[in-house]
Amino acid sequence: MIRNQELNDAIKNKINEIYTAIDTIPVSLFEAITTNSEQVATLHMKLNELGILFSVDVRSILSIIITSTDNDGD
């Protein structure tokens, strides 16, 4: 249960960091790509960090195995 709470807290903190990163962008995201690239890069980094939590830690706790396949027919 402790591990689950640690993961819950990590996800909650990361989501809060994402909201903070969004709030620092003073213009639309479309415009920010060219005018506020540092803030967009920070937001992108925070989103990737959240993705890592879900793709590694959540899968581990839930014992989910994800396998990839190609569709080239062989």
C-alpha cells in the first residue's frame, strides 16, 4: 500500500507541475511554440515525465505487460 501511495503522490505532484507549466504560458499554445519556446519545452518535459510514470510504474504495480507488434505481415 505504501508503494501505491507513493506513486499516487508522484502522479498528483507531476500533474500539478503540468498545470503550473501551462499557467506560465501567457499566450495560446499555438502561438507559444514560436514566441515562448522555453515554456513549451518545459511543459513537454513535464508531460513526458508523467508519461514515464504511467508507462513504467503504473504498469509495474498493475502487473500489465505491453508487447508491441509490427504490421508488416511476417
